[in-house]
Amino acid sequence: MGIAALAVGAVPAAVSASVALTAPAWSGHPIAVDARTARLEALQRRTAVGPGPDAVRARHAVESPDLRAERRWRRFARAAIGAGCSRSVPYRCSCVAAPRSAC
């Protein structure tokens, strides 16, 4: 099971998820449960606008309970609604690398 699938299982009522790795670890490819969330993640990467980039910059969750009423990221909201998403709850989490000897 991949990390994005684990995220779906951890969030009540979630049907899809993506995980974006930030520099220096980011490979340039979003990790997503399905093509829908991969496209939305790619849009945020190209434009640097959306709930994901805002969560990374703010260092806390940036929720949009109703994307139909969202005004902060209109392009993202339109794309998400078109993809069948109605809500967005991105948050930033940090990972600390394990010592090389532990790998």
C-alpha cells in the first residue's frame, strides 16, 4: 500500500489523496491515489497556487470546506470541482531522515 492510499485511510470520508514532496526530496512527480488527484497536484506545482502550496508556506493546515465558494485559488477550485472534489484539507507534515546506517 502506498503513502497516498494510507492518507485516504487515515482521513475520515476521504475518497482520494495526493502527497507532494518538497525540495530537496521532490522528484517532480506527485504521489497520488488516482489520476484525478495527480492532475490537481500537478496544477498546484505548475502554478504554485492552491491549498497545498499555501499549507507548505503557512506550515499548517489550509482547509477549504466548500470549493464551490472558494475565492483564494479560483483556478484550482474550478479544476477540483470539475474532477468531482468538493472539499480540500491539505496539511504540511515533516519527516526527518533516518541515519544511513538504519536504512
